[in-house]
Amino acid sequence: MKQKPCYILGIESSCDETAASILNHNKVLSNCITNQEIHQQYGGVVPELASRAHQINIIPVVKHALDEAKINIKQIDAIACTQGPGLLGSLLVGNSFAKSLSMGLKIPLITVNHMHAHLLVHFIDDKNIKLPSFPFIGVNVSGGHTQIIIVKDYFDLEIIGKTLDDAIGEAFDKCGKTIGLTYPCGPIIDNLSKHGNPKKFKFPIPNVDGINLSYSGMKTSFVNFIKKEKDNDSKFISKNLNDICSSIQFSLIKNITNKIELAVEKTKIKSVALGGGVSGNSYLRGFLFEKEKKEKWKVFVPPMNYTTDNAAMIGLVGYLKYKKNYFSNLNHVVKSKMEF
Ligand code: KG4
Ligand code: ZN
């Protein structure tokens, strides 16, 4: 018998992407994103400008998602939106829109933790996505977070390690800015690294106890190194760009891969799933594929369109919550920080 449709509208507005997606159960029918290019000229996201751009983008992006999915708004069964963590002004735009729509259509509203969604993206029904089984080690590597998590079930997650200061993506962006790259710098560093020598320059990896980690010292040591070299030779960056990128990428990624290895050793769980923007990094992916080949790890990396911020992942968690009747009352508030 044909399954009755269950249409979920996912909305993501936690940072600088305004995104909307329509899912039917856990299958993605449309996944639309409006990137805010305005931030590039400032070398990072400017919160005030992000909120304003969300206000401009939110209605067109939702309309686009509905059109692409060929779904009428009245067919939607529930709305899921990112409650946090993120920029308050940005979150408010998506949440206020979602609340109003849910009241107008008289359908449930579901709030979603953005980092939860990055990890559960692996449960989207898609031929390019390999389905993990529980428990697995989830590794969230994004612009605002670096977390190592035991994922015991959809709604049973335990953080066993996290950054004590800056996030890995933030470190990529800051190092990139220091050498004149445009935001977001992670993908550019990744590309330039392919033509460089990762061992040319050495950057110390901090020694943090257990599975926790730190990135702020690495950022500072990189900034100081570049300043010193530029004082000796004003053309140092242009002469060595690929090697600089490759060397800093090597160290930033080694910092997290050391901790992933430790987490696997301590928990004896050899299934590892990546989530978040930095999960697109080719060196990090290469490390995990090597582990899969040589040490029989089971490795789960999202397709590139599901690594960075998107609304399909929000819709997916929305769908999982919908099945359990985990609805929000309309008084919920957005959160800049949020635990699982
Ligand atoms: O998950 P995401 O889109 O947003 C947050 O939730 O923060 O992650 C964005 C971050 C940025 O810092 C960006 O530079 C980084 O992901 N990023 C990468 C790569 N692609 C995106 N970092 C390293 N290598 C990449 N290929
Ligand atoms: Zn994200």
C-alpha cells in the first residue's frame, strides 16, 4: 500500500544562509539556499547585516522551495525551524516566520537544534547517503562548534569532547583572513593545499587532556608566524601561498583527527560520522577513508551539499520529531547557545 505523504517544511536561519526545504517523510523534495554574499567584504559574518538579509530572503526562499517541490503550502503537515545555536537576530527572523505560518496554517511547529541536525543529516533518504547504525561517534566540525559525540539514538546524544575555545571552522577562517583570503576561507585553503607541501611549515598542536581540544593558540601562533615572515619578506605570502595553506590545514585537521582516534580507542565504537561545514574538507575525509581501508572503521561523510548549512537537515530532524509528537508550544525563544 502506498504510504500517506508527510510533508515537512524546514527553515534554517542561524547564521548567514537563509534556507528552506521540503521533505516528504525523510526524502528531500527541494533544498533551497540563499547565501549572503554581503559578508565577504567584511571578512566574516556581520550579525546586523545577516538579520536584515534574512528578512529580505525568507519569503522568496520558502516560495522557491515549495515551487521546486511542486507542493502547495496547504499540503504542509508541519514546520521545523532552527531554534539555535546561532546569531539571535538571524534566528528570530526564521522563528518568527515559522511561528506565524504555523498559526496561520494551524499546523505543528517543531524546533530543531542546528548541531543535532548537522549530525542527523545521515538519515536523509538519498542514494548518496550511507545510513549509520547506532551507536556511532558523531564529529561536528563547523564555523561555531567542534564536538565529539556518542550518538546512541536519534534523541540520545552524549558530548564526550569539545573545543575549550574557538571552533575549527573559525580557525580556518581566521588563518585565511590573515593571508588575505575571502570568507569563508576553509574551502579556499582546502583547494590551495592540494598544490602545497603540508610539512613545509610547522605549527604546534596543543596538548589538551582527554577528548577536548583547543584552537585559539593555533590561530595566534599562525598570525604571529605570518607577521614575522612578512617583516622579513613582504612577498612571503604570495611566494609560499600553497605551502602555507597546506601546512596550516595539516595541523588544524591533525588536532581533530588525534581526538577522533582517541574517542574510537576509548569508546571502542569504530563507526564515525562527520557533520558541519568542515566535514567537506578533503584532508579530513582522506584521513577517515584511510581508517576505513586499513583499520575497518565505518565512515560516514555527508555529500558536499549537506556539509554546510542547509534546511534539509532541519526538515529531517523535524520529521523525526514529528513522528514522536515532539512539538513546540508557540512561546519558545531562540537560543544563541544550546545543548542537546
Ligand atoms: O556548518 P557551517 O556551514 O556553518 C556553521 O554552522 O558554522 O560551517 C561553516 C564553516 C566555515 O568556517 C567554513 O570556512 C568551513 O565550514 N568550511 C571548510 C570547508 N568547507 C567549509 N573548512 C575546511 N575545509 C573545507 N573544505
Ligand atoms: Zn552549521
